[in-house]
Amino acid sequence: MIKKVLTIAGSDCSGGAGVQADLKTMSAHGVFGMSVIVSVVAENTARVIDIQDVRPEMIEKQIDAVFEDIVPDAVKIGMLSTPACMQAVAGKLRQYQPRHVVIDPVMYAKNGCPLMKPDAVGALIEHVLPLADVLTPNIPEAECITGIKIECAEDMEEAARKICAMGCKGALVKGGHAIGNALDILYDGERFYRFETKRIHTKNTHGTGCTLSSAIASNLALGCDIPEAVRRAKAYVTDAIEHSLAIGTGCGPLNHFCRIFPEA
């Protein structure tokens, strides 16, 4: 039977990030993707124009609609912009107890525009973070969550360990904002794993974090353990960046279907 994965996140009308990127990633992995929209974001490759948050009650009803009918094998959580939104999502996750939860603590768009209100970080740590099987912060997000200045791989490991001490089972600190090879470090509560690839020099990386977290969730739904799910997801994202699409005037999107349509 086909595996099912739910994304709970904001939309991206330009199609490169958010729920749109999540669903493309899930389709590319052969799983059935479903979505709960928490924010409608008017954005493109160059800028975020406006954000309209969905009422917490409507977020809860969307989650109910999915779980009462098509129970997901994994859940990916992306943009949660307000404390009220976070509490609504966290309450439903505690109610339904999904088997796998991957959380991408989205704080900024690729162009630097904030997607999480400053007063929401505390709510993220208190309500959402403890529900994660894997939290996938980039370096700026990990610094914000932990208060650690990250300048090297050892700092990434320290941040990952501190994040797990806050309650989540695993933390993947992504090194895309660092210099040198693309190094991501996973801590599963017991040991560290390093995933390193050659850095691809392109501006077309819009939606990379959304894509990675959705790929991890898809691979967990397909039966992988966390380290293998991360390994496969990073390989997929590397391919998608290598074959990224020069679309728009800003940071273009990944090619989510590069393995299916390699000539695209």
C-alpha cells in the first residue's frame, strides 16, 4: 500500500518552497502527499510581498480532516509563524501521535525576509520542538534556538546536542550557510553522523530546507531509520540543486523531478 505523508506549512505561490515544494518532493519519492495550510504567502524568487495567517481553528480542522480519514505515515512541519499557530499544531500532534514527525523551524525565506514572528521562538521551543523525531535547523536557526555562535563543525555538534536536550529525539544542523563543503551534522541522542557533499555554486536554492525535510519525512514513511532517511534525503537534494531551474529573477527553485525527467 502506498505510504502517506502530511505537510503542515505555509504556501509559496511561486511553487519553489513551502507546501508546493513539499508535495513535489513527496511525489518524487513515490508517497501520497497531503497538506495543511497554515499561512498563505505571497512570494516569488526575489521577495516576500505579504503573509496571511490561517486561523488556528481552521488549522486544527484541516488536521482533523486528514487524520480522521487518511492517517499519515509521517508528518513534516514547516513554517509556523505565530505562537497561536504553533499551539494549535502541537495540540493536534499530541492528540493524534503520528509515528514520524520532521520539523523544519523555518524562520526566514531564502531572500532573508522573516517568516516567523520574533515572539514565536519561545513557543517553538516550548510547544513544537519536543514533538520532533528530527529537527532540521540551518545554522542561523540553530543559533537562534540554542544561543550558540556556530563557526565550525564542533559548534554544529554542540548545537545539535543542546537541541536534543530540549526534548526532540534528533537534530540535523545544516551547514548550507557555512563556507566549504556542504556539511550537515545529525545527532540522534546517542551519536553524531556527518553528511558531506561538494558545495554546488548556484543561486538557485529556493526551497532547499523545505525539500530536505520533506524528503526525510518521505524516507521515514518508506521505512528508513533516521540516519538512512537523512542520507537519502541529502543525496536527493544535492541532485535537485545540481539540476536546479534558472527561473525568475531571484533565487530559482530546485528541480524536484530531476531523477524522473533528467532532460528537463
